Amino acid sequence: MGEGTGKSRTIVTIYGQQYTIVGQESPDHVKEVAGLVNDKMKEIKGKNPYLDTGKLAVLAALNIGDELVKLKEKHNNQEKDGE
């Protein structure tokens, strides 16, 4: 996920499923990201109760990806305005 010195294993639960995440980020960071995904899946499920888990996961990824792209665009625009 990012920079660090060594790999760590972190167990998280996302939408009722347990995952072991191996990476260089701190366990707190991994848990925060997993919580974001879990919350987004629950939010979407609340609006679309008949979605299966696979479709729910894809929609959550699309929503989070959309938020990321918008934040990157905003950041890039702010950098341009500061030049």
C-alpha cells in the first residue's frame, strides 16, 4: 500500500468476511482503510438491499475510486493556482 521498512500482517473484517492483509503500512492504517471499505459497502447496501456481495464490492470500489479521482483533481487544481 505504501512505504515502510518491513511487511506486517493485519487481520481485518470487511462486510463480515475476515481478511489477512500483508503489506508495509502500519496495522492502524490498514484497519482505517478496511473500515472505509466496510462503511462504504454498508452505505450502498442500505440504499440497494438486494445487491449481492460481489456487486456491492465493485460499487464500493467505484465510489471510493470516484472520491479519490475528485480529490486528486482538486489537489492538482490547488497546486496550479498556487504557482
